[in-house]
Amino acid sequence: MPVTITTSVATRAVAAAAGALGRLADLEAAAHRSSEAKRRLRRRIEFALDLLEDSVAQFRQLHTLMVGAALLFPRDQRFATIHAAAQGVLASLGRDKERVEAIVGGGAPDMLERLRTIWGDQLAEVRETEALLEFFSAPPDIIEYQGRRFRAREPLGIKLGKDLEGWTMDVEAFGILEYGRSFREAWDAFRMHFAWAWDSVASVADEQLSSSAKEVKSAMLKHIELVQP
């Protein structure tokens, strides 16, 4: 029996085919728009990463300036301008990183490695700058360690040194010379040694001390006026 296709059936078939082609065209257009949106987002991410790299480069210059100032200047007002600039740059750098991290994670996970490289290479210098800011923000006549506060009659005059291996902190009169691979390590070691010297030298009877230890005790008692608690 011959198959007869009525006009209505043929019309419906053509209409269905046309509808399918139309939906396919819509899908292709949507895919194209999505692809273009992804390309635009990727360009945006690349631009943001470029800006972050520029910020890091500026920060690196500031870090170098801060290290030089720390070695040359005492802890007084001459450091204030650099201190304020460093705080501003650190805050801006942190905000830039957070924004870029959010964009990259949401739109181009494969670019996270570049972000990690940009930030990871700089992290040690960021931490060192934070430690320098902490050191120069503290009163120069105060030493704090594990809840204790030592107040001197005048600034202690801690002498800073730096080489390729790390930092040194020195107060010759107290017999203290400490080293750290980072500024924070050196500062922590100095404060620990200072507290130890107070407890083990300055607070000990003279008959228990060597002649050099007696000199350290005399110097500490002369300079330190208050210990809390």
C-alpha cells in the first residue's frame, strides 16, 4: 500500500524541522555569545593580573626603600613618611590580590598558577615589610615579650644589620646580638634574649655573676626603669 502523506502532515513535519533548526540556531548563537563572554572575561583577567604584577613591582621598590631606611634611620619621625606609604601600598596590594583571586577563581581556574607565581614570589617581602612596620610602629623605649613589658629610660638604640643571609639586631651594652633569616625571626630572637638577660643576669645577685655579666647587669639596671608585670 502506497504511503500517502497529507498536506497537514507534511506541513507539520516541515514546521517541526524548521523549529528544530531554529532551536539549533539559537543554541549556536548562545554558544557563540557564551564563548565571546568567556574571551572577554579572560582578557579582563589577564589585564587584572598585569595590574597586580605592576603593583607588586611598585611594592618591591618600596620594600627596598624600607630596608634601606631601617638600616640608616633610627626609630623616629624620619621614618614616618615611608611608614605611612608602606601601610597604604600593603593595603592596596592586599585588596588587588583579593579582587584578582575572586575573578580568576570564578572565570579562569587555569590562570590561578600565574596568580600564585605573582603573589608567591612576593610573599616573603610582604611578610618582612609587615614585620618592619610592626617594629617601627612600636615605641623605641619599649620591649614586649610574652605579655611582659620592659620600659627603658631612653630609646634602646638597637643596631640593625643585614646581609644576604638575614638580619642582625645588636645592643652591645646588654651583650645581645641576635640573628634571623627574616626580620621577624631576628626581632623575636632579640626580644627573647632580652627577657632572658633580665631574668638571668640583671635580676641575679652579683656574687653569682662573672665580671662581664656584672657589666651587663649594670647597664640594664641603668637603662630599664620599669618591668610589667
